[in-house]
Amino acid sequence: MGIAGTAELRKEFLLAAGFTIMAFNSIYQYSWNAMEPLISRGLSAGFQEVQVAFTMFVVASTAFQLVGGAVADHIGPRGISIAAAIMSAAGFLGTSVSLSVPEFYAFWTLGSAGEGILYGIASNVALKWFGGRRGAAVGLVSLGFGVGGALANPFIVSVGDFRRAALTIGLIEIVALPALATTISYPRGLRGARTTEVVRDSSWWLIYASYVLAAVPLLAFSSSLTAMARTTGVEGLELTAAISAFPLASGAGRPLLGAISDRMGSIRLLMISAIMMALGSAMIPVGLVLEGSLLVGLFGGALVPLYFSAVSEIYGGAYSTTNTAVLYTGKAVAGVLGGSIFAIVLEHGLPAASAFLVASALAAAALLAARMRTPSRANRA
């Protein structure tokens, strides 16, 4: 095998490693619907009390992705990836022995911080190594973020005990994730705009605000699909099917829409995705829980890879881990809106909750349409 063939094989291995890391990462978000009822019962806590942990996950994973991104872009991704892998596993292991809600909060936040760092680095392995096919590559890596939850959810439901489920997941992670992290690297010689320049570009803030609003339906479904479904009378196998199909659809849409974005353009496809999420959110009050979950999962799951691809496409790859991490801070705002705030709105009725999600998605589409008419002034070189 020649040098070119060896280099290509190395890139494909990195893509596979990123995919596997993402599969483990997804359990923190896409298995929440399966874990939350078990945690509530096991700790004798109410829905809103436990739901705070989902908001803490979003905030911690977002904040630490910034730290991890800066370290990875300037020093290299390997060391910080190994540390994050240990943190992610410790989150599940600690959760398995938590005796109170505050203990659970602490361990879940620790694991969420590790998840955020790994998410940013795994995504940028694809962005940096596959510049000409960045949409398809980051979509393929992000496929793991749906597949992991789809595989874990039936197991978690069948176990019926959050301690046993978290212990099993944590033991697997503490072996697999650090080993995968040792293989991660970035290419050299990339060009792009520094983050300080990117945030001075007015069109950046249109992208940022649209991301916040577009992510709300996805996070609301991730955190409250079980509660929404039960409001419509959906229980048992039908509910299990919906919470398993949601992450599967989320994963499947990523490589598909990523490949389409390489031809259509990320911003245009993101606008279409926001409109489709509005439609999916409107389906829930009329009892189309599975159908709405599939639609929001398919188009919502692809949001992050599509937004990351757009940032790399517009602002270059040299500082993409940091730039995408700054964008990802919008998930913290979206997490509050789609987590705690949505739970409060849901208590006022499913129609109001659905309208909240539809309005958020359509506002995102309007901002993306405005971005298409606004040229970027940031210097990629």
C-alpha cells in the first residue's frame, strides 16, 4: 500500500473512532427519556427536580466544549480527549452509586462535561480531515450520536433500574473511551479565521441565534418526549417504539442530510430542516407521536453537523474546534428553553407546548433566510 493509500486508511480509521465516541456520547442526551423515569423512581424525586439534570447536562457539555476546543486547536486533541473520556465514564459510574439528587447532579454534570469535550473533538476530526466532503463526513461521525441511544434505550428500559444501567454503561466506557481517545489527531497546515474575528462578523450572530431557536424542538423531544406522549395516552410498547425511533431517526438523518448539504449548501438545507421540525412538533397534539418524533429526529438530529459544516465552510478549518464550540454555547440557551422552560409550558397543556416549539423552529428558519442574504466579512485566511 502506497503513502496515499495509508493516509486514506488512517483518515477512515479516525472517522470510525469518531463515530464510536459519538455513540457513547449520545447516551447522555438520547437515553434521557429512558433514564429519567427510572431516576425519578429510584431517588423518589419529581419530574421537574430530575429534569434539572438535563439542563445541567446541556450547560456543562457546552461550557467544556469551549475549553476542549481551545486546547485541541492550539495544543492538540489527544491529551484532552483522554481526560474527557475518563470524565464521561465517571459520570455514569458515579450516577450508579448516587444516594441523593445532589449527588446525581454532581456526577451527571461531570460526565456531561466530558461528553461535551469529546463531542467537539470527534466532530472536528471529520471537519478537518475531510474538507471537500465535510458535510457527509461530520454527518457520518454524528450518526453515532443517534445510534448509541437507539441501542442503549431498550437495554435501559429492560433493566428497569437506573443504577444497574449506569454501572454497566460506565464500566464499558471506562475501558473503551480512553483507548479510542489515544488514536485522535488533527491535520496540520489548515487555514481559517480566528474566533475573535468570527464573532465580530454580523452574519455570525444570525447563524448563532438561528441555532439556538432551531435546537429547541430537538432538545424538548430529547428531554420530554415521554411526558408529551403520555399526555396523549401513548404508553407501553408504543412509547418504547417512539423513544427508540427518535434517536435512530436523528442518527440516520445526519449522513444523509450531510451529503445533501455538500451539494445544496448547509444554510439552505438548515432552513428547510427548521420548517420540517415545526411540522413534526405540530403533529404531537393530534396523537401522531411516532410520526412527529421521526420528523423532528430526522431533521433535528442533523442540526449540529450541518451548523458545524456551515461554520467550517464559511470561516475555515484552522480554528474550527473553537469556532464550533462557540456556536455550541447556543445549546445552553436552547437547553434552558427546551428543558426547564418547556417543562413548565407543558404543564399548561400540550397545545401550548407544541405552539412554543413550532414558533421557535419557524423563527429559526426566518433568521437563516436573512443569513442567506447577508455576506460574511470574516477572513478565512
